[in-house]
Amino acid sequence: MKITEPPRGPEQRKRDLLSRLETEMDVWVATADSEGLPCLVPLWFVWEGGSLWLATRPTTPTGRNLRDGGRTRLALGDTLDVVLVDGDVRMYGAEEVPSAAAEAFLAKTGWDPRADSKPYVYFQVRPLAVQVRNGEHEMAGRHLMRDGVWVV
């Protein structure tokens, strides 16, 4: 890749990030079990109320790891235009998920895990750290959130 554009400023990076969180469907979800065995899967997500919301079966490796580990790293995009989100995780059963999150998930994906014949749970990922960069020239200034607080 040949760099032809100057790096985006922090405000533009945050605007671009929030736009991507609203429009993209899939996020890579990285977890590990108690023995450190990594797991990486794509899941649908929705950005609602300052958190990312995911849904999966509680018996999958990802479901168990999110529940038991309480932390995850999420990634959007490819290596040239990447968003990394590190966050705390909280699990909600289909009957206890906040309605705003479940309805936003349904509106975005067209799927309602609460109505599925198999049991699904929701996971709220509350961002603690967010990095955004589009190419090597944007490495400086890539941290938009630290310790759960926007720095932009």
C-alpha cells in the first residue's frame, strides 16, 4: 500500500469509528478459555447505549469464554483499516436483556435471538480501550479510549 493521504485527526477517527459501529454487521470476537486456548469467531453485533451487544449460544466455546472470562477483544476491518476494542463482558439471558439492546439487535440484523428455538444469550461488551488506525501512518494517535474514557 502506498500512503497518499495524511493521517486523520482524532475527531475524524472517532466519527469514522462511530459510523462503522452503526453500519458494519460483523465483528471478530477473540476470547480464551481458562487454560489459555484462544478462540476467534465472527459474530453479528449492534452498538447500543455505548456498548457492543453480541448474541451466541451459551454452550459454544465463545459463549463459555465470554461468560467465564469476562473480557474480550473485538476487531473490525482488515489490517489496513482496523478498529480494536478491549472490553468487559456481561451476559444476559434472553428474558433479562435490556429491551433497547434486543430491539436494536433485531432491527440491525433481522434476527431475534430471544425467539430462536435454541437458547441464546446476549453479551454486553463495555469498551475499556479503543484503537483506530488506517495504515501505518496512523499508528500515532490510534488510542481513542483508555480506561473506559474517550480521550477524544
